[in-house]
Amino acid sequence: MKKTIALGLIMLALCALPVFSGVNMGMVAGYYGIKTSETNLKIPALAINSDTEGEEVSAGLMVKGSSYFDLNSTLGINYMVRVGKVLEYTENGTAQSVDDMDLTWDIGVGISYQMPVAYQTLFEAGVGIQYTNTKDGGSGLELEFDTFSLSAYAEVNIAIQPAMYFTAGVHGLMPVYSNVTATFSGSPVDAKVEGLSLAFAPYVGISYAY
């Protein structure tokens, strides 16, 4: 409950940010994501110590905003939300069913940099922190993962109408902290997760400056 309230307050603050900014850019885009991971999960009470290599392909919707404080500013703040669906998942070389997998989602905030590179063409890049929550489990064992990742993106915005742009870019994620909460038959058990993953997602969409 506390986590939900905290995330709600963060999103409310991000939605209010454009009101106090001089120049804003909002974008809606589709993305195609590729993720590779190596994960070690330990649950001593259940004698679980598993190593997993995973490969994941997903697609979804990305909504991103950038706020700059005046017309001449090149530095600003970016904020984004992504919602997606896993299309393919391979675990230790074996394809897994994705039919019952929940939608994935993440939110992020960071610093952005924007500059003109050609006539009616803008380049924008940003770095920040992304948060995601995922759930997994079966046979009485339920796992919930909270992950914070370093986020980076780069994109090109080409004007197609006054204040409207065609946008193409790529977004990347590298986790820096992950926590797992585990329950078995409804009772909490101690668990620990470690590992490394990298994710890249090209995207295309439409942006609007206001």
C-alpha cells in the first residue's frame, strides 16, 4: 500500500511539472524490446538455488515527456511510462509459454539534453532511473520483483507540422538494484536475487511541442 501511494505521488508530481515549465515535448510511441538476463535466485527455506539465462522479446506503448524551463534551455527533465506485452521468452535455451504472462510496466524520470542538428530537426538524449515491478510463480510459490535500473535514450525529432514531430529513437536499461519478495502457500519466505541484464528498445512515434 505504501509503495502504491509513493508511486502515485511521484506520477502526480510529474504530471504537474509541465505546468511550471516554459517548453514541453510530449511523445506517444510504439516500441520493440529485446532483453537478455542472467539471474540467480536463492530461497534457503525451500532449498532453491537456481541460475537462469533468459531472453525476452516484447512490444508495447511508450509515453514520454520532456520539460525545459525556457526557450533557450538545452537541459531539462524527462519522465516516461511504458506498458508492454512479452511476445517471446526463452529460459535456459527452452522456449516458454507467454500466454499467461501479465502486462509489463515501468516508470522513469531523469535529465534530458536537446539541441537542433539540422533544419526543423532536434536531437534529444537523456539519462535517469527506471522502476519496474514484475510477478512470477507457480506451485504455491509467488515471487514479486522490484527493480531499479539505469535508463538512457537517444532520439531524433523531425518536424512534420508546426509543433508536431516524427520521433525515432532507442531506449536502454541496465538494472542496478533488485529486490524479491517471496511467499509459499501464503506464508512469506526469505529470498534473494542477483544477476545482470541488458535491455534495448527501438521506438517510433509522434511528439508534440507545447
